[in-house]
Amino acid sequence: MEEFPVKVSEAVCLGASLALSGICYCLYKKSRTTLDKLEDAPHFTIDGKLKDILKVTPGACLQYAVIEGAVQPVGEPLTSSFQKELFGVLQKFLLREHRLVWNSLSRTWTDSERVLHQRVTAVPFVLVGSDNTAVRVLCPLQASGVHMETTHEKFHQVNYGFSDIIGQYLSGEKLKGQLETEEMLKVGATLTGVGELILDTDGTLNLRPPSNGSEYFLSITDFDTLLGEQESTAGWWKGLAIASAVAGAGVLLWLGRRYYNQLKVHWQREKERREFDRLRAENPRARAPVAGHEAIEDEEGALRERLCYLPYSATVGTCAAATAATRLSPSPAALFVDRASAGWCLSTMFEATVIT
């Protein structure tokens, strides 16, 4: 059987769908593991009892715990660059440029942006409980979750002249403007922290990224909202993994259907070949009459050419001789020659009579 050809487009679609399905499934498993750890993590209130719990815990460490408290700076807080009355412990300034780029394939203008400047500033801070018990937050910039809120956002639009518009159409790029944003974790905000909780040798409580590889969270939302966000993320990855797997299965079914149709054609050809071989084996002499018939036709043509130059009496004699010769031969080919020669002789005699 000839090789089954797989088109490049089919191979690309199959490979892409399988790869995407595998990636999405791995991300889903990671999100699902994080979600399970969040659901199993113990919740603690920041108060004087927290130190007592850690003192009796092996290693004075809780590998994954949930706490919630008010943000307070250890030293001087950060001041907003745009609102002087706002203070915080984390500050992020971002300047982005927005452009329109001409897409020659879709024949439309598409949005494009790039970061021109980014600055992140942090000062040490703690989470304070109801009785002024404090837990210091370490490495806050490594944490996931929404732990800052937007305090300033402004878009600076660019004004164009006529020459600028002509240049934009020639270059295929339009500068829309620049967007500046400021985000801060404000002093006094309620922050939910999920990580490794330890009691240091000097008696201070610290929250830091887990040493066992679990995800570190800081969020200005409550724990239930944080849990819902993780469930939504896991659901999205699961849906994408299923959709990619279904797409890959569809490509496989299409290839299987094409392969089956090719097999059917191959089987039909094999069946016809075997039937032809069987017929040839059952009738080995079937080709002899055909060969004899062709020889008779050639001989008849030669005889006709010779008789065209004979007189009427010679023609009659030749016909009689041919008829007598065929009667002496009992073979089917001779009988066929007898009938053909008799008819041809009558025709020749008639033509000779007309000529004479």
C-alpha cells in the first residue's frame, strides 16, 4: 500500500492543538494545586495568641497560613506623586505609549503599546491586628494578587499637524498618546496575606514566601474573593485544555477518516486484481481465439490485396480453394475462416463481375 500523506496544515493544527492542550493542562494542574492549598490553609487572627501558637509549633513555623491586618509602615511612608495627601508603603509608576499600527493583512489599524518607564518603590511595613500585634511582611514584590490600587491615571493625547498626518500614513504608525498611572498600597488598607508564617529569634512575627514552593499571596480583597479568583483562573485553564484537546481529537478524526477512505480504495483495487487473476486462471485458452482472429484478419487483408490484381476466373478459383481448405480443418478458427472467406469470396466475385 502506498504511503498515507499528511498535509502540512493538518500536521501543524494537530501539533499546535496537542501542545496547547498540554500547556493549558499543566497550568490548570498548577492552579488546581494552589487552590487546594488555599482551601486547606489555616486562618489566624493577628493577636497575642499567634506567638503562643508558633512557639509550640515545630520549627516555630507555619508553612502555609492566612492572616489579615491593617497596613502600617515601619518607618517613613511613601507619598503619592500626584496627591500629596495619600501615603503608602508600595508605589508603582508606569508610563505607557499607545500607537495605532497599520496591518496590511487585515487592512485595518490595530492598537499597540509599549512601556516607556516603570518605577516601583517599597518601604518596610507590617500588618497590625486588633491588639496592635504586628506581623512584618517580607518580599512583598514577589507576591501574587492585587495588592495595590490605582491612585492616578491620566492620558496625554498628542495633537497632530498636517505634515504629521501625512508622515503617519507613509510610515504606517499613528501615535495616540501616553498613559501615566500610579498604583499604591495605602497606609491603613486591609491586606490579606497567604504565605509562610514564622516566629523569629528576636520574637518578631514575619510573613514570607513559602519555602516549599507554594504561591505567595498579598491581596487588598478578602480571602473569599481571593479564593474565587483562583477558582476562576483554574476553570479558565481547564476550559482551554478541554477545547484544545477537542480540537486535536477533531484533527485526528479527520485524518482517520481520510486514511480509512484510502484503505477502502486500496481494498477495492486488491479485490478487482484478485478477481482478474482468478478469471485468467480459469480461462487459460481465452486469449487464443483473439490471437487467431487477429492473424486471420491480417491474412485476409493480404489475400484481398493479392486478389485485386487477379482476373475473375482466378478469383473464383481462389475462393473455391480457400473454401475447400477450410472445410478440411475442423478447428473453430478454420470454421471462422470458412464463413468469413465464403462471404468475402461472394463479395469479391460480385465486384469482379461488375468490373468485367
